[in-house]
Amino acid sequence: MELVTQQGMSPYSAPWWWRLIATALSFSLFGIGGVLLRVLVFPLLGLLPGDARVRRTRARRVVSRSFRWFVEFMFRSGVLTYEVEGAERLGRPGQMVIANHPSLIDVVVLIAFIRDANCVVKQSLWDNPCMHGPIHACGYISNSGSLDMLDEAAAALQAGETLIVFPEGTRTTPGQAPQFHRGAAAIALRGAQLVTPVVISVSPTTLTKAEPWYSIPSRRFHFRLRVGQDIDPRQFSALGPAPVASRKLNDHLHQHFMKELAEDERSAT
């Protein structure tokens, strides 16, 4: 199993004031980069030959590479260290990647390691001037909660795309266990060839739902992403009608994440 790690390469953690400046610079670059992609890069890519699917694939690869650079910048500037275990098993056809959501940059790191990923994103991000361009060019799916969204997500999986979904729908509230909505399981049963759980842990916690970006921890944080064993959704489809099957799959996923996150917490103490 491949292990991508950027920890321990720099023996000291940058002082608090520098990490605050570096964090501010990181998010400024992220916003500026999103605008430049929208007004400059994607229009130029649109001039290249190819149909809508080809243009979408190009856009997703550009976003993946941009996000990888962003993560590397945060590492090089002393904001974080990171560790990705099993990255080589991400990005397979019809794969539904299901992850918990402890921090603001979870989707950024995931997309950074998947060259051609689709993603279910919050409806509010479609109106964000920094994110509208990449979301539109990449053909990401709006988390509107409608049946059309479920059908669109399932169709993407059936077409052989890799789809990233956060079953919580939003970032985990600090101090509380993640709560999974059943929509992700319903999508998996409708269209996924395989379901791959990805456990994300951030230590010390930062960029959570309750914290502004400038509330940085006392030391640089470590971002860990672990790709779990594949799950065949068909084994749950055989357990009963769709509502029963989705409930059982959702419960199975929730128990898996609770167990893995508890082990992460014990190992961190």
C-alpha cells in the first residue's frame, strides 16, 4: 500500500505568528486561484478540441493539480504536515469515495489525490465567486437534497466516474460524533460499483465548523487520510428493498467510521 507522507521533513514547527500569516496567505492564494481558473484558465482550455466530457476531464485534472500545489504550499510554509495511506486505490471507475468531514480542507486533499473526480458539493458554493468557476467547469453535483441530485449522482457512477461524497453533508461539529445521512448510501445502492471509505483525522483539530480560519492551533496540524477496504454495495441490496438496504449500508459505514476514528483518537493520546 502506497504511503504519501510529508511529516517530519522539517524538524521544527514554525512560530504561531508565522503560521497565522501563512494560513492567511494560503487562503488568499486559494481564492485568487479560483478566480484565475474561472476567468483565464478554463476559457483557454475551452478553446482546445474535444467534446463536453473531454473538457470536463481537463478541468478536473487542472483542479486536482492546483489543489495538490495548494496542499504542498501549506506544508512548505509550515501550516501542516500530511499523510495519505492508500492513495493508489482512489480514482477507479464507478468508485464512490465516502469520507468523514472534520475540516475545511478535506475535499481539497481528496481531490488533490484523485485526478478525475466528481464531487457532491454544498449548494451555497455555487454562488461563491472563488468556487463557481471550478465547480461549473468540473461538472460537480449540487447537494440540493432533491431526488434529481440522487439520480444525477447515481448516473455519474454508472458512467464510470469516481464520486466523492460526505455523508454528513457538512463539517463535523467539534466534540460530537459524525452523523451520516442516508442519501449517500442510497446513491451507492443506485449506481456504485464499489464503495471505499476514507477516514480523515486532523490533529490538533482546526478549520472546523465552529472555528474561523484565523483560530489556528498552538502547533502546525497533521492531516491524515486513510483509504479503507472496498465495500460491495450489492451485498446490501440483497438484504431487502431500497429503504432497508440503504439503512443497513448507512449503519455499516457509520460503525466503520466510529471505530476507525476512536482508534485514531487513542493513538493520538
